[in-house]
Amino acid sequence: MNQVKKCDLIIKNCSILTNEFTVQEDMSIAIADKKIIALDSFLQISKQYKSKTTLEGKGKLLMPGLIDAHMHTNQQFLRGKITDEYPMIWTRIMVPYESNLNEDAVYKSAQLSCLEMIKSGTTSFVDAGGSYMHKVAESALQAGLRATLTCSTMNTGEAIPSSMKFSEEELIKQNKRLYDDFHQAGEGRINIWFSLRSIITCSPSLITSVFETAKELNTGVQAHMNEYTNEISFCLEHYKKRPLEFLESLEVLDQPFLSAHSILLSDNEIDIVNNYNIKIAHCPISNSGKGFTKTPTLLHKGISIGLGTDGAAHAGLSLFDQMKVFKSLMRAYWGTPIFDPVVMPSKKILEMATLGGAKASLQEQQIGTLEIGKKADLIAINLNQPHIQPTQNLVNTLIESATSNDVTDVIIDGKIIMKNREVLTLDEEKIMFESRISAAKIIQKAGI
């Protein structure tokens, strides 16, 4: 007779999204020591495991937590501010706003970001960096989220105020301090990377130092890349090379690099991305105002792509919204001209929002799919709703119809973070109240 083993949590009688991005019904999940230890029928799991806690999963789909591969917690208070604004929003709105942030505002902004992500089904995020990033780390730890964080790195640029620019030495010191204080904090939930805010705002010497320091510490580098036409023009004028060609000339691409946005890529730059195994994060809604990503070509070459929101200033932190818009954009721009209705399959989009984000943050061995041995980062979707059922293809319906409000439960590292839409790690009412006050003060101070 087999001995019944103890586990921490069993979710019974649910459907699951498999690692092949198909749906398997009448399943149960056993979790212990923060990991998935069994995926089977409830009958089989109940014979093998006894748990401290059991959740009823009937009428729910269990799927990997969504991973926001590029966002800005610092910009949470800019929601609705940049829409319908003329260029350049970076210099007219975002720079004045960010340069007036203080430690308390960053903390409240980060708390609000974490709250929104949890309620949207996002379990892990990659922050592009801003001010007072230690407060973002503290917020993520408190919320129970998984995060990849970095400092904003800029040392040049006429439009950048002195309060946002530092010497090369100080920038490296700031990011190393963040690394020393928080890398692998929360029993591995927090990872600290290095970054370039953009090639325009970083000197060649700083770029080299950032990559060298990240290599010494065995961590990654991320940057906004090929997002704007003026960025391309700057590189061609100053370096006679396009952005990724310039980085290649500096011989720094022999280590993990996440290229955010990556809209305006030349064929040669796509080859560079492929040759150096660079990971890409597309932000569909934000990117749509700047151009159309060459995603079908990138995927054809086997390049890994994650999806990001680019922060609440652009469209909120819902990756469900991003997936929905992304499918329509790809179908309209790439599919319609060549009559290819499946130019961007729903399965592939779901993969980008989960496993693609895990690869972007170098964590695909731990998260991104529901598999035995991986971290128990997962979300539950309420399927018993008129906009979802009946469905002839649930994966398609997730992309076409599901929303953030359909997320009922969130589990990270095997811990229940949200249950029946109630966030258990954060005080929602307090955060909402304090955020409104803090946001009003910062917007007034920035004069925007």
C-alpha cells in the first residue's frame, strides 16, 4: 500500500492549460514546497496526497501566471495622461513627471501597480527601471509577486534634467547597491538586472560598463530598443550604425539581453537578435502608436518574444487586453495583405504572455508553464460566464473574450495571493485612497 504524502495545497476538479497550450479537463494539482508536485485526476491525487488546504476548482481554468515582460511601476500615476497627446510625450510629460517623484510617491505607485497586476492575473513582472527602485522591491516583496528590477540608467541627453542624470560611476554604484540589497530576496522572487534607459541617454562608455558589471554579477541587461525613429536617426548620425548594430560593435552582446519594444528592426538587426539569442518584449498597445512589430518574421526565425504593458500610462497593466489587441493588430497588418488568417495563432499569443515572459526574464526553467517541478505560479479563470461559455475552443476564447476581471485566484510560490478576487497580501482600500492623494500632489508639482 502506497503511503499518503503531505502537501501544502491541492486544487481539485479544474481544467488546466497544458505546457502545449491546450486545455485538459477534470484535473487536479498538488503543490508542496512552492512547486507543482503532481498533475492528475483528483481521484489519483487524493490517493497519493493529503493537503493542509484544498481549493475547489470546478468551473475554473488553471493556467500559468501571466508575465509582464516590460513595464514601469514608476508611471502608475500617469494613467490617462498621455493618450491623445502630441509628441514628444517623453520630454513634455514623462520627464517632468519622473523628475518630481519622491520616495513616498514611488512606494505608493509601486503598491498600486502590484495591486493591479495581481487582480489582472500577472504573477511576475520586468520593471524597466526608475527612481527609488528599492521601494519597488519592497512593494513586490510585500505583495508576494515575482519581479525583475533595475535602476533607471542615464548620463546624457539635453532633454534630461540633472536630477535624473548621474555619473557613470554613481549609476553603476546605485544599481550594484540595489543588487546587493535585493537580488534573490523573497527566497528568489526578486532578481536585479542592469539597464540602459535608451542608447540616446547613455554614453558608449556607460553602455560598456553596464554590460561588464552585469556580466561580473552573472545577471541580465535590459534596454528600450528600436522604439522611436529619432533613436534610429541618433545612432545613424553619431555611430553610422543602427541601435543593435551599434551594440554589436561594442562587443557587449555575448550575455543575456532583453530588448524591449523592438519595433523598428532592420533585417540585419533581426539577424543580430537571432545570432546573440537576444530576448524581445513587445508592448502591443503602446507600440501601435509607433509602428508594427515584425513578430511573424521574428517567430519564424525562432526568436523568443514576451509581452509587456509598458506601464499604466499607456493602457493599464492587463495582459489580457494586450493579447486581445495584439491578435487584431497582427491579423490586420500582416495577415490581411497576404490572406493569412492564422498569422498569429491564439496559442502562440498565450505562450508569449507566459513562457515568453519567463524566457525574457531568464526563468523558463522555473515558471511560465504548469509542469511538475516548476514553481507554483498560477492563476484561476472563472469559466462559468456568458462571455466565455459555451465555447468551441477555450484557448481562442481566452484571447477573444476573457478579461482581467475573470481572474478569481492567484497563487505565487505556492502561496495564495488572491482568493475569490480578494487580495490577501495588500490593503486594497488603503492603497487606492493614498494613491489618489499622492498622484494629485506629483502631477501638480510636475506642472503637467
